[in-house]
Amino acid sequence: MLYKVCNLYCTSDYDKQDLFQEIVIQLWGAYPRFRGDSKFSTWLYRIALNTAISDLRKQKKIIKSVEPELLPTEIQDIQYSNEKEERLQQLYKAINHLTEIERAIVMLYLEDKSYEEMEEILGINQNNLRVKMNRIKEKLRKLTKSVEHGVR
């Protein structure tokens, strides 16, 4: 779970390891304050995502591309035709143009998290998440068309 967050927000192995260590340090420091109000995995995700977003903002990095080996393993296991593979690459290029929060929402959505779980993890109410998700989908449609036509 932590590696997925690191893979989403970092491209180089060094940055992934660095972020992973920072997340572990934050988890270690925050554990005494874990009250059990939510599931442990929800708390873990929230700390990991907040740390990743904070780290990204500190470094002011813009992730330019997602390498195929960074795609979720579920996607790697499926054999795609060339056309589908190309469309998938366009989608991941488009995802890299999203904001940190939008990428976090997409990651949780792709992991089949419910809006309730997303609310707990991100601290954004379910109605706002639904609106954001619809806007993200529309934004991704436009971005994939831009990438497809070489605009971006």
C-alpha cells in the first residue's frame, strides 16, 4: 500500500525510497495518536497520502511521466492489444497532469475504495468527492484527446 503511494508520486527509485522512509517516519511519530476511530488501513493511507503531497509540494516537482512498470500490478498482468495499451499509456500521461489531490482520488478510485472510505482517507466529504470525480473524468477525457492529437 505504501509503495503504491510512492510509485504514484515519484518516478525515480531514489525518490521512491526517500518518500517511503519519510512516510514510515511520519507513521511512527503519528502512531501514538491513532485513536481507532477509523480502520487502520484508512489511517495509514491518510498519513501516506498527506506525507506524499507535502513532500511533493516541498520539492515543487511536477511528475512528467509514469513508467509502465509503475502501473498497478493488476493492469500489468493483463495482456492488452496495441491499441488498448496505447490508450492506457495516454491515460497515465493524462493522470500526470492532474493535481496531487486529483491523483490521490484517482488512485483510491482505481483501488475500488468506496466514497465513504475516500472521505475518511482524504477528509473530503462524499458529495464533493463525487463532484471532483466527475470533473476529473471530464478532465481526463480532454487530456487524453490532447495527448492523442499531440497537443500536450
